[in-house]
Amino acid sequence: MNIIDLHCDALLKLSEGKGRLRFADAPELETNKARLHKGKVKVQCFAIFIEPDIPSDQKFQEALQQIDYFYKEVLGKNPDMVQIREWSDFDNLKLGQIGAMLTLEGVDAIGNDLAKLNILYQLGVRSVGLTWNNANLAADGAGEPRGAGLTHFGKKIVKFHNNHKILTDVSHLCDRAFWDVMEIAKYPIASHSNSRTLCNHRRNLTDEMAVEMFKKDGLIHVVYNPPFVKEEGEATIADLIKHIDHFCSLGGVKQIGLGSDFDGISEFIIDLEDASKSQNLINELLKHYSESEVRGFAGQNFLDKRPGIGR
């Protein structure tokens, strides 16, 4: 069953590798092409993530460098990797091809300059999270003790997203910023978050947040990072499915997807250690849900709700 994965950090690893890693088959990459093919990941979203300790005047250049690796190493050397630039492109992928879409995890790289966000949009970024865990000029992230909401600049960014049919990703926002986004975002999404009711982690969503996402036609993509799945002990696929069960109980059966966070995590769910193992999750889901529902989780829910198509 083909999968659409909304989040991985392979570009960060490629950038840090300075050309030493081959996207096609580097064992260091949990989402290398060989593993994506084996796991039947039909579309992989590639996040641009800038480490917080990079000097502010160098962050945009680092973002461009990661995009350069996307174009040269992911796309340029692999003709079967096809860039997703338009929301209709998902429908045009051929047998054997894998779609690749750029996303942005935190707007630190643009400073206070919307023109830089427009440049990233022109280069293919189609989903943007305002923050990582830190604070920036747009909002406070989940790790910022202040916990403030969106700034005026942050609201301008969300309006830019609305006007350009860009997804606004809530996964790393602090709680107050989440609610500010929900007031104005036309295309909210959580690219990699689980349920805070089942695992009390600041990166997860409360039931109230999940219900609001579902009301606004937003999607929640469950994440494979064990600290977000289970508070103690090793995490299993069954533990991850509990989060899907819980979101379904809140009315989200048509609004759940997958966001692995591969290449950005250091712990792994048993039997779900890289993209090649993705069908292990699908096979377990088929024991609990109908084939139609599992196809929804795997990617159809996203296709049904993507901007310009379902909303």
C-alpha cells in the first residue's frame, strides 16, 4: 500500500555530510531511495531544518544549501525521484516514481523578510512550520518557556500561506501559538505529532487541539519518534496505533496521516527503524481497520484534503 510521509530530515543529514552521502543508498539515511522504494513510500516530504545555534546571518544560506542538495543529490542523480511543486502533481506520478516535496521546519532562516519566504516558495516549499522548538520572530515553539502566541509577523506569514495554498504546520508550536494559527490558517496540518493524552509530551497535541484540527479540515500525521509515542520503555507499532485509535475516537478517521520524522530521530519503534519497514505499520493497521481506512491513513486522507483539491 503506497504511503505519503509528511516529514523527514534527510536534507539536514545530506548537508552535514557535505557531499559524502549518496541519497540513492547511503546506509546513514533512513529515508534513502532504496528504503523508500522497499517500504512503498510513494511521496516523501523533505524538511529544511536549520539548527538554532547557526548564526542568524547564515541561516538563509544554510536553507539554500539544503535545497541545493535536494535538487542535486535527491532529484538530479535519481530520475525516479520527481518533485512535487503543484498539488495536482500527486496525481501524475507514474509507476516506479517517488514524489518529493520540500517543506520548511521553522522560519528562522527568513528573519523578518517575507521576500525570502517567497523565494523558498518559488523553489518548491509547500508546507511551513513557523517554529521548531525555539522562539523566533514569528512565534514561540514548544520548548520556549514564555509560551507566547504569534507575532504580527507570524500572522503575516500565515496569511502568505493562505494566499499561496501553503500548508501551515502546527507540529512544533507552543500551545498558545497553535490556537493563534487555528484562528487564521486556511490549511492547517500537523506533519509529525501524536496525542498528548496518551503520551504527555509538549510536542504532542491535546484532545482539544485535535478536535479543532478536525473541525478546520486539518490533518494530523502521527510520528514514529518513541518519546512522542510512549512515556516509558520501548515503543512498538501497537503503541503507535493507539494514537491513531485515539484520534479516530475524536472523529478524525478521515484526517489522519503518517509523518515518520526519519533522519531526525535517534530512537526507533521496534520493526519501524527506517522507511524500508513502513509496510510493517500498514500490515498491523490492516488487522484493526478496513482496507479503505488504512489507505486513508497511508495517504488518501491527505490527497482528499490537500489545498486546491479537497479544500
